[in-house]
Amino acid sequence: MESISDQRGAGQAATASARAEPVISVRGLVKRYGSHQAVAGIDLEVRRGEIFAFLGPNGAGKTTTVEILEGFRQRTAGEVAVLGQDPATADGAWRDRVGVVLQESEPEPGLSVRECLVMYAGYYRKPRDIDETMSLVGLTAKAGTLGTRLSGGQRRRLDFALALIGDPELIFLDEPTTGFDPSARRAAWEVVAGLRKLGKTIFLTTHYMDEAEYLADRITVLSAGQIVAEGTPRTLGGRDHMTTAISFTLPDGLGARDLPAGLSPLVEPGSGGLAVVHSESPLVHLQMLGNWALGRGFDLPDLDVHRPTLEEVYLSLTGSPTTKDRR
């Protein structure tokens, strides 16, 4: 089986030239509910063939924005183009090019997996092959099973299949793994990565930072109706330039002054002899620390190297926990 990195590499190579083309273009988007401004004049762009993660805390205006892009909600002001058309006035042919996986859904009662797909395929001009679609999401063995008898993870796979059956160019995934156990989440990530390999453009909303880091090419963070950061998982919020914390416990009887000259000025003392070095050159300072300890016959059993996580960066940007935005 291909790894996610293999799939990502293949997808990126196949779509590198096409990514310059925007699939979603938003300029000055505003949405007001009475005196409350849920979305305050945001700009964003999603390129063809990428997985784009849209993050934000409760009440940020994230879901309002997505519903405008999907054509389910009217905007107050601004310019929006999705697949070259305004979603507010787009026709049925445009809708065929867009797939949506909602945060919550229920399978059709009384219908098997295959029967659900046959029914939904009838809504599209050029649907995907049903067997191929079931294989893509890992439901071939469940083709004859009633949708209502699928497990939670299997139902989510069916949601993916129903979103794919029309062979859309753009797919909106609204918190696709909410409530999943770790194994089911990883399986869902494999499906999403497979969509990248097909050249699909994915607009992902999630409150799981590891999910965004694992899947997304680019991330935009929304807070209080405004975009507060944009970048890749590695660079978001200046993460790639943040210092690395190297922590360890000094041997009994030693203090920061006993460390090498290049380290001692950087040490932040803690309780119980704990020392923390905030380093912009962690490899250099780790080598310096290791040589110092080995040269004196010391062990540093609790040595820990910590770079700021995506979740820590997110919290610093929004000041909010990574909980669901249900608006």
C-alpha cells in the first residue's frame, strides 16, 4: 500500500502546474446577521488539486463562510467565485462539479450501500462507476449491507462515496472524522489522501490539528470573522522560525554556569534542577550539550526536544481551544 507521503508526492507532481489556477477566489466577503458581523471582509484563494484546511474556533464564522461557498447561504457583500461561477447564481451543471460531505448525515433507510449509490448516481449527468467508487472508499465488501447497519466509520465512508459519485472537481469536507476512534480517523485520512491522487480539490474544515497537519497543503485560520493567519502546516504563524525548547535535568550539584559558554546564557532554570534552552539552532546546541555530558560521564535521561506544535500555534493565534465551530 502507498504511504500518505507517497500519495502526496504523486498528487503534487501531477497537479503542480495546475495549482496556479484558483478553484475558489474570495475578495472582501462579508456576512451580517442584523448588527452582528459573522464574516468581516475576508480574502482567500484555493488552488486546483490542493487540500486546503480552514480552521477556526466556535463562532469564528467558519461554517457561514463554507455555506456561502457551497451556495447554501447568501452573502452580504464581497466577490465569490467557485469553479469560475458565483455560487449564489450557479446552475445545476455547476452543482454537478461540487461534492459535499456534511458533518452529520443519516443513510437512506431500507437501502443497501450499492442501492444508495445507484440512487444518487441518477442525479448526475456523468456519474462515476459505482463499483469503482465503492472500491475507492473501501466499501466493496459492504455493497449489499443496509446503510443503517454500517458502523460509524463505515457510514462516513458511505458519505464520501455519495459525495464522489457525481465525480466532482471540488469536495467540501466538514469535520469528516468527528467522533471517530483513532483507527477510523486514520482510515478516513487514507480516503482523503486518495482523493488528492485523483486530482480533486479538497476544502477541509476540522477541529483536529493533527488532521490538518497530516493532510493539508495550506491552512487558513479564521477568528472573530477575520483571517488571522495563512500558511503551510510548517510555516503557519511563523512556526518555522519559532525557537525549539531543549529541556533536561542537570546532575546534582551543577547549575547553568557549569554548562558550556554557548549554552549557559540561554538556559531558563526550572524547578527540581530542570533546565530549558530556547534554541534557534537546536542541532548545534544538542551537539554541544551531548559533548559536554559525555565528556564528563553524565547521563541526561529526561532530555526532551520540543518544537511548537500546530495546536500550540493555533491557540496562540485564536486564544481558543480546538473545539467545534457549529455556526
